[in-house]
Amino acid sequence: MACAACADSLDHCHGTLIVHRTDPAECTEEQCADLTAMRHPLVLDCADVPLGCRCADSAARPSRAS
């Protein structure tokens, strides 16, 4: 099965873009240099990553005033 975007020579990435709440976005493809959502077929919030994310965990905890 061929990728239609590859066949059409479209600028795209086959990785998954993970959007963090406090950190820059990252892609599961190491070679990906353009982290725009339009280039990725799948975009996930870091809270939806199966093992979780430290920035999603810290955003979910209420802050305490000293």
C-alpha cells in the first residue's frame, strides 16, 4: 500500500505529532524538522499518550499557595 501524499509529492510526515502543554511539540519520527500539525496525519495531546506525560501530569495537579 502506497502513501497517497508521497505519490502526490506533498510535504508531509508519517509520524505522530505530540502537543505538550508546557514543552515544545515533538514528533515520533526522529528526522521530522517541521512540527506543524498540517504535516502530520495524527496529532495527539500529551495527556492522551498511553504512558502519560510529565507536563500533563503537572498541569492536572492543583497548585498550592505557600
